[in-house]
Amino acid sequence: MNELEKMVLNEGSVLDNGVLKVDHFINHQVDPTLMEEIAKDFASVFQNKGITKVLTIESSGIAPALMTAKELNVPLIILKKQPSKVLYQDLFQTVVSSFTKETSYELTMAKNLLTEEDHVLIIDDFLAYGEAAAGAVRLIHMSHATVAGAGILIEKTFQGGRDKLKELGVMVYSQVRIEKMEKGNIVLAKERI
Amino acid sequence: MNELEKMVLNEGSVLDNGVLKVDHFINHQVDPTLMEEIAKDFASVFQNKGITKVLTIESSGIAPALMTAKELNVPLIILKKQPSKVLYQDLFQTVVSSFTKETSYELTMAKNLLTEEDHVLIIDDFLAYGEAAAGAVRLIHMSHATVAGAGILIEKTFQGGRDKLKELGVMVYSQVRIEKMEKGNIVLAKERI
């Protein structure tokens, strides 16, 4: 069992509305040492993929993605969830529907950040239905760059995100795979990848 | 001249609407090595302040704040800009008005993250009018913790944020201080701190 699996089982909790609460070590308070360990694991898994950029979606994915970019010695791209005033031109844009929050938003990336030479590793904190990650894949494809894979901290296997990414040709590696969760009970999947 | 000052002068640009565009090395694409240098500078400035936590506001401050927390070997707290579904209880909340975006939002922090023993270093990418940083100070004070200082990447000295924080008793250290900017022209302040 890796460090993150232990943290999720020992310190994660499932709220009444079915949300997994990992605020105190991933979202709201972040342990830099844990992020560094997570990043080293991602870097070792993806080290032979010729990664030229790491990419994440604001804001909970930024901490592990930055550390992974540091380990791989490449830049980090942070996708914005809405067109900002600063990025009003030369943008790739795609709409993402969020099942969990019952909203949709525009995911955006400047057109000049990626080229067809780039091999991009997507890093995110959660993989649920895979809507956000699929949006990131669309933006990378618009740039004619290659998606080298997706590294996920916590995957909920029962929500189908992995299959959605597989259909897009993207290999997923998750550090924690949850196959079932209900109040007071989190069950990890037996298969790691 | 430090590395960040060089980057701002060489690669930053001022848009028609007066916004400083630093997307390609701070906001949208991030250089982990630059972030590490920035963090080492903050760590050396604040090393004798007994810092127990670093705190930032999502999302552009996360990268430099995480690296600073790593250098100081303390946890990072990320303040959310609106009440999230997960954090619906036991929250400190304060309203922040954003001059630049002409909106206001709720800045929130879980009540159990800080105690009166904590000495908190605020890290953020920009200091303009100081509204967001002042909101962070209010949340830290609600916890009865101590604000050890504020470390800023880029300060616009002509917008008064430093004075606002000084009134709240907070010492500000900025790596880049811009005293004037207009299209095609960025002028740094002579005084560094």
C-alpha cells in the first residue's frame, strides 16, 4: 500500500452527499513532502514517455502537477476554467460539463503553448467521470500535440472516467483506486493500474 | 536585478486594458525551476520568523507557495474563493471585493486548520490593491494565529496594497516592485522592500 492509499483510508472521509473529503492533505491543506513523493512515483511511471510538458486543470491539481513537472524537469501548463480577461485572444476552448457540480465551464489554453512536437502528461487530483480530463485531451489534440498519459491521485473506478480516456487513446495511471465508498467506508480496488 | 525582475522586464507585457500579462512564466505556464528560486528567496527572507504554515489564495499563488512551504518544511493552506460543497461547515468566511475584476467573492478557510500557536506566511503572485491579501489576514486573525508576513512575486506599488497590509500590521516583501506601467513600458521601483 502506498503513502497516498494509507492517507485516503486513514484520513479521508465520505460525506452524506457522497463526496470524498480529502481537504486536509490534498485540497485545502497540502503536505509538500507528500506531493513530492506522489510526483516521484508519477515521474518513475512516465519517465520513458518523452514528456516535454506537464498539464493540469486549476486548482487542486496544481500542487502535485508542479512537483511532477519539477521531477521531470519540464514546464507546467495550468488550464483555466473560464476565459480570463488576460487570455482573451489566441485561445483553444472547449466546454466541460461537471457531473459532480452540475455545471459546465469553458476550459481554455493559449494556442502558442504546445506544438506538435510536445508529449504532454496530464496530472489531476481526481478522476471520476473523466469530463475535465477529456476536455484537457481535446485541447491538447487541438494543438496537434501528443497525450503521453494521465496521472491521477485518486480514481473512483465506478464512475467510468478511465474508459472515457481509454476511448480517446489515453493511458491512465492512478495512485489510489476506489471501487466503492459510502459513509464511513472506503474500499480500494485490488488492481493498481 | 533578480531572476523574476528580468523575466518581468523581458517577457512581461502590458495589455491595452492595463493588465500585466505574465502568463507564460507565472499564471498559465509555470517554470518549476523559477518557482524554486523564488521560494528559496522567500525562505531566506522569512527564515527567522518561526513560520509554521504557508498560506495562499487559489489559484495563481499555489505554485510559488507550495515551493516555499517545501523550502520551509511546513504545510501549505490554500484558501478557496467560494464555499465549496465539501467545506460547508466549520468555516471562517470573509468577503473580498476585487477591483481588477469588478466582482466580489467569499474567501473561506476551515476553522480547524490554524491555532493561536501558528505563525503564518502569506504568499501570493500579485499585490495590487491588497484586497485578497487583507481577506487572508482577516481569516488568519479569526483563527487567533499570527501573520508572520506576506511574500509577493509582483507588487504594483501605485495601487496601495502595501499600505493596506501595513495598517493591518503585516510586513510585505516583494520580489518585483512595479511603480509604473503602460503599453510597452514597465518601470521598476528603485527600492526593493
